[in-house]
Amino acid sequence: MEEVLRDMEEVTLEFDEETLEAIDDKAFRDHCDNREAAIRTLLDEWLKGRDD
């Protein structure tokens, strides 16, 4: 997996407190408390919901 990520651009995001709580809720409920997995899932859902 590291080799795949090596060529990708790095992005920094800032979340407000409400968003962090939603991420942590999803991480606890669906991803065994893994915040990174929850962020990936939520980002995937957001991208699929765009009208582009």
C-alpha cells in the first residue's frame, strides 16, 4: 500500500468539532475505532454524492 501512496499528492484537511465528532462516531461504530478508515469511508460517500 505504501508504494501506491508514494506517488499521490498530499492533502491537509481541517475539521470543525462537529465533523470530528461525526468521524469519531463512525470510527467507533463501523471501523473498530479506526479514525482513518472512517475518514476514507466518509470521503468516498461524499465523492460519490457529488453531481460532477
